Amino acid sequence: MRPTKNIVKLMRILHVTPSAEMYESTLRDALEAQEKSKKTKPAPAQPNIWTIIVKSPITKLAAAAVIIIAVLVSINQFVGSPDMASIALADVIENMKKMPWMEVITTEYPEGEEPLTHHEWWDFTSKKTFVKYPDSVCCFDYANREQYFYRFSDQAFEVTELPEGGFYGASSAFNMVNEFIQYTKDDGFLVTQRKDTLNGEDVEIFELSKSYPDVDMKTVAAVFEIELIVNRENKLLLAGSGKFKRLYKGGKTTTYNFKVTYPESGPRDIYALGVPPTATLPTAQASDKLYEELNEAWEMFAAGDVDGLVAILLQGQFKESKVAAANYLAKIGDLSAIGPLEKLAEEWEGVPADNPFAAAVSEIRKRLEEEDNEVTTQITEAEKTITRSGVVLDPNDNPIEGVDIRAELYYNGCYRDWRIFAETTAKARTNKSGQFKLSAPSAGYGMHLIMVYEHPEYATAWYHDIRGVLKNMSVRMVRAEPSFVAGQVIDEDGNVIEGATVRALVKRHQSYPQTGRGSTVTTYTDSKGWFLFDKLYEGARLHIDAWKEGYLRYSTESIGRDTYPVRAGMDYLLFTLEPGGTIIGHLTSQGKPYRREGFLIVARQTGSRAYGQAVTDKNGEFKISGLDSKRRYTLTINERFFAGTGLICKPAENIRVVAGEKSRVAVELQAGVPVTFQIIDRNTGRAVYNQPFSVVLWDPNHIETRKPVNIRVTSGRTDASGRCVLMLTPNDSYQLHTNEWDAQSEREERHSHDFKVGADINEVSVEVSITSCPRLYGRLVDIEGEPVEGQVTASGEQAISNVAGEFALRRPHQINLNRAGYAFNAFNKDKRLGRAFFFPEIIDTNETEIVLEPLVDIVGRVIDPNGEGLADAPPKVGILTSDGRWYRERGSWWKTVVDKDGYFRIKGVPVGVPMVVSITPPGAEPDVILGPLQPGEEIDVGNIVVKGEELKQLREPADAEWNGTLSGLLTDEYGDPAMGTLVQISLGRRYFRDFTDIDGRYQLTGLPRGEKLKLNIEHRYAPASYDVVCDGNDFDVQLSPGERK
């Protein structure tokens, strides 16, 4: 008789290739779910641990045994045996506790996919877990906190460190899950029990079923049906089967079965699972660098740094980090990444179907086709969604209930103050546990989504472009007094203006370093011309724009790039709008209407600055208001909106607007002409690599025609051959703008080159000769003289060497070579070899050979005068120049790790030049000066003692009350407000910053009360520092030229 009609399932909901990170995250997710449940509400009021586990991104079978046993134990303790005459689950538990080893073989049958079988061994004596898949194996050694992973297909072998507390102190299968059990009291499993026979043995079958709610605690997210088979004689779990259905993932069902044995022993190490004896474990240093590089890739993805991710593709040391970068770029969908991805796809040596770089290229092209497909009727794309869930906490990790969350869709503008609000696409509210879930249509090219978090007792928080944040978010909000900004909009005659658009850029709160610069909030004036921005925190800073059709756009005065002149709580504002013009237009192609929604139209006067923007509606029509009637405008569309279509926007030029009237215009889309630009050095004849340039509209007779010129239409950067291909419209005159070197002034000056794209031609070539910036031409080699592929970098400039080791490095324009030299860094591809060297004073075209040698590690300890270690004082490494100065190269490849006792290791420092190790700012004590480093050695600099004022700045007051406010007035030597001045205090790793507003006032909040602090003021005269105490009194300063205290 068949013992069951269902099959057992515990994990593996998504079918993906296993990896070391996946195995580790599987176990870690379960523990994090437990911890998250601990930190919220008491058990009866919170979602149980099973709900959290179901909603966690656990995607593999590696934790199957944990879940099986947890289910078994929780049912026994909190549901009870339904038939007291039958086997009690408690007996099963007690017998299994005696087993030193447990072996589990699980086969999973995902709906519509191939079955997947995996093997697990659990050694409860030595605290090890072994997992074997068809293509990979993994060993978790919890006693030594090490994880080993090997993949057979590409011989990838990794060793990483496990977190503390792994294996949960288990001495048997059931000790492991005791922490989970207390959170399953209210789980409510439905349990039945019956007797049966299996292969001639008497067995007891337990049937379990349970539905799990979603985070809203109302919708059913998943259903478990499990059957456990127990031997009636020895009371040991033998096997099981079941079914798992995830309702919110399309309703697919996964079935599975498993069997359990209890051997006397199991595999001793990872080699016993089939790893070749010749496979060599990687070094711990290599593993550390791998995870540093993976973490760097994630941070770039979170920041939307496409260039940084492409750099990892081209220069990354590890294949794993390159694959991660490819996956992130596929999610971002940036066209500029296709070239590097295609190169790596061609070099892929694994199974073609598993090529991650080809998959990323396919995903990006697919998105571009969907977003930029040429149509002449309204498109109705299938709606795609992006989902984010998580928890909102206060600074003490307590959940915040009742936080209103919304996703807002914006069109990307040329500048942040031109961001165009489209609509609120989704809303949610946190429950008692602070949890939320929100799904919104994803944003295509030219648009982005932000998430806004509002609560009447907390400062509003924003997350920009939610493609770049974790799917399961942990958001923190800071309690703040509510405030607002209000005002009135009138015309020149004092009449109120109803229906004017008023938009505020709100600067982020200083306590939110992770949420970006702030967000845009839009409102409209009422019948009396009034507007209101509420739900602001006290002291919030804003930049405000107001406009309406028929009026000129009004903007509050900006004071520096990061200055917002309006502060919440100020007196009511009064904005006066002058008469202005409006452009109304539509798209056309071949003389017919081109109906395409979502194109961003930019109105320019000259150059690249935007003076107005609008987005086309479903009929391809648009309206730009708030324009100056004294100016003429040119309308352009970014060429990336047309990627892959062969079309390009013909700029609509010389448009005049009349105050109070509407100017009508058609913007023509037509086939573009490919123009090949090549830039060469007129002195050497070499191709100029990585040379940026822009293309603008140009008319030699613009003075007579009064036609606006210098309207930027596109830009590019040359490749290794000095070439770049761009699409331009025919029958137009252009000018190429780039920089060339002026030897007399020793700086770059603008170079212009006129050209014209004629009518009825298929392609154009434009050759431009310039005197290029001085370059160092050289060759990278190793100590054997063999060429090395790598890169040379300095101050934002970099050059990649080819297979022959050859490179051409552009001189950074920020440096002065006449001052004691400037050091460059050179590394090979995997960052194992390197050298620092000074840029030569005289540059010629001869090849310079740079020998790369093994890198150096610098170790030591940072302590206070009492010998106690300082964990919050990471040392910095700088390069010492011949005149005694030192500096730290931005983006240095070496990494610093400091443990809790102050011991540090600086990994991967290049040889070749003297170095300085320092804790405090350059030139301050203590400094450790090292001569030119020798390759491959480890240098111990001993103890670095930090004392005096530097020590105080590194430490936070232990018993202080962090609720103080320091405010005041800054004036210049004439007594006028010092607007836009940076004021800051640093304590340990905390920074408190503000910019003075239009009245010269500043305010720093959350400071320790009663403590002596150092107030730093960055003014145009000179930086100034003052000793202050946060005692509730204002601290006013009148600055004088050259003042420094």
C-alpha cells in the first residue's frame, strides 16, 4: 500500500544554480527570520516564525532538515498528539536525540521543471553539515566557522567565514531548533494520525496541513501539506512526502519526497563528496578580497553606479564578482553596459546555456525593445511590477505602526529641480510589527520610482529609484517635531493665482545617510493662491519652484549645490510670477503624427542647460510652461529614447514665445545618419583614447540670423582606436567641442571643429586633430619581463593595458607636476601585483616599462594612551611626496580591516614609493612613515597611540544625552548673512552637518548635551574651528578674511 499521495517539500522554491553564497544565505535567512520575530512584538501579536520564513528569500533545500525537525517539534509541543494510544511525537524526538549523524535525501519536483535531488549529512558531534548537489558540494564547519564550496563545472573553490553562533549550539538534531520552537505556539497546524505498513514494517503516518498568511495577515500566501512516516518499533523518522503551493507566485505547486537514515558516520571533509584531491583551497586573503569585491558591487548597484559596475566587469579580480555585476546591470538595464558584457559573453568557457553575461545582454536588449519600440499608435505594454517589502523601525529597532508608504513615479529631468512628477502608483501602511508590502508598475527609461515614508511623529524618509534597494528593506525613521512650509502665489498686480504648480525639493534629514539627497513634493495653489507642504520635520530645508501656464517660472535662490534656502517653520512665503510664454507641440514622423507616450522634451536657450521640460502624452503631445518671452528656445529629445529604432530627433530651433500666449511647434523624428568621429594627436599621429567630446548645433551666420547656437544634441567618448559613432540628423550644421592641451598655460582649453551632415547621404566621417593632454605611454610587465594585462590609475584617470601590456595614460588635469611629483597606481587584473610610481616631469612618446610585483600587507594596532584598542579609528594609507606632504589616492585599491580590539590589516598596498600610515588628518600626529615597500612582505608598524584632541574626536561621549540642539547666526565682515556656509561637528563615526540658510542661520540637532564639541565652519575666507558646548544657547559667529580659530 502506498504510504502517501503527496510528496514532501521544504525548500527550493526557485530553480537557480547553487552557489556558496546561496548555501550560506539559506541558513542565515532562517536565523534572521527568528531574530526579526524576536525584535518586534510579543508572540501573540506578531506573525509567527513560519510566516516570516515562508516570506523570506530562502530558495534552496540546504535547510530542509531544519524545517522538517522544526515542524515536528513544534507540533509535538504545542499541538499535541491527537491519539494518545499511538506513537507520541515526543518519543520520536527523544530517540532522534541519540543519533550522532542524520542523513537526508530529498527529491523535489517543481511544476514545469526537471526534478532536483540533493543529499545532506548532519554531524552533531563535530558540528558540521555537508550538502551535495549534482554539480556542487558544500561543507559548513561551524566549530571552526568556515564554509567550503566547490562547483564541478568550472572548478570554482571557495572558503569563507561563517558568522558566530552557527549550528545554534546543537548537539543533536533537536537542540538546533529550540530557538525556533517558542515562535510556533500559535501556528495552528491541523494534524491527523494513522497506522499503516511500509515495506513490511509497521509505521505511523502524521498528516499536517497549514495555510500561511501574507504580511498583511489577511491574504493566504502559501499552503503546506506534509506527511511524516515514523517506524513504530524504533520510533525514528523514516521518510515523508508533501506539497507546497505558493499562491502569490503564480500558483505553481512544488511536490517533494525525502527519506532519512541515521548512519554511524558520514563524510569527513569536502573531498569525500567527490572534490578532486588536486583541487587546492583558496587562501583566506583571496576569499576576503572576493567578498570585498562582491560587497562593492552591491553598493554600486544600490547607488545606481553603472560606470562602477562596468569597471568591475572589465577589471574585477574574481569571476563571481563579475557575474554579480552582470546581474545588477541587467536589472538596471543600461545600454552602455552591453559592449563589455558582450566581450565577456564571448570569453565564457562554461556551458553556453549558463552564460550569465549573454543572459544580461539579452535582458537589457529585451527591455530596450519593450521601452523603445517604434510605434505610431498608442502602445499598451503588459504591466510589469516591482515589489518591495520590509519593516520600518525607529533608531532603537522598535517597529513603527501606521507609517504611510507610497511609490511615486517621476520623469528624470536634466537637473533634480526639473524632476517631473507623474503619479502615485501604489500605497501601503505598516502593521503593528512595522511590516509592509508594496507593488508598483516598474519604471521604463527616462523615469524612476521613489518610495516615501510618512508618519505624523517622525521625519519623512525617501528612497530614490527603488530598483537599487533590497527587496526586503529595513527602513529607519527618526522622531521629529512636525512642521510645514506655506505661502501664496500672486501676479505682478497682486492678484492671487489659483492652480499654480508648486514643487519643493526637500533635503534629506541628516540622520538618513542612506536615503539620498531628498525628494520632490508637488502641490497646487487653492482658490486664494495658497499652497502648503505639511508632514515635514522641524528644520527641514527646501528649494521651491512655482509656475503656471502664462507665467514665467519662479525659483527660490540656490546658494551652492547642496543648499536649500527655505526652512520649515519660517514665515509665510510670497511668490510673484511674471508673465511668461508656453510652447505647445506634438511629435511627427514623415509628416504624420507620432503617438508615443513618455518622451522627455527639453527646452534649451543655449548650451546644455534645461529651461523647461515636459513629457509627451499618449498622443505624442506636450506643453512646456514658464518660459521667458525675451528668449528663443530649441527643443531636443535625448537620443537614448530612440535606442535601436534608427530614429533621431531633429531639434526644433529658434522658437519664440510671447508672454501670455501659446507657441505651437512640431518636433520631427527622422532617420539618423551614423557619423564616425576620429580624434588624433596632431603632434604624434596617435589615436587619442578615452577623449570626451560633445556635439552642438551651430550656424556660422548666427549673429545675422539671431539664431541660438551651442545647443547640445549628443556626446560621446573615443575608443582605443580614437573613434566613436553617433547618430545625427542630416542637412544640419554642427560643431564638435572637446578639450586640447595648451602648453603655454599648462592646462586644457576648448577646441571646436565645424562640420556639416549633408542631405541624402548614408554615413559621414569626421576627423579631428588636437594637441592632446600629455600622456604616459608605457608597458606593464611582471618581474620575469612578461607582459601584464591590468590598469594604471590616478585621480579619476585610468588606462587599461592590452594583452601586450601596452597602455596610454592621460595626465590628470587636477595635478601640478611641478610640485614634488604625483604618484600613480598600477595593478594587474586580479589585483595581486602592483606598483606605485611618480609621474615623470618630462613626458615623451617613448615606452616606459613598469614592473609589477607582489603587493604588501601592513598590520598594527591603534590604541589610546591606556593601551586600549580603538576599533573606530581605521588608519589611512597615503603616499609621501618628496616635499614631505602626503595624500591618499581616491579610490585606492587597498582595503583596511580593523577588529574590535584595534588590530588592523591594510591589504594590497603597492610597492615603489614611500608610504604614510596615519589615523588623524594629514600632517597631524601620530604618523608612521615607511620607506619604499619591498614586494610580498608583511610590515608590522606596531602600536599607533592616539591621544589629546584627536582621541576625543574619535570617541563619542559615553553617558551623554543625545537630544541637544546647537543653532546660531553666521555673518561676514560686513555683518551680512553668510549664506550657504557648511557647519559641521564630527564625533566618532557620527557627522552633524548643516548649511546656513538665506538668513545665515544654521541648526544642528541630536547632539550630546553639555559636552565640549569642535564646531567646524567651511567658509570662503578660510576654514574656522570653535570650541562649543551644546547648552541650548545660540552660538553666533562673525567671520573675517583669513580667520582660523
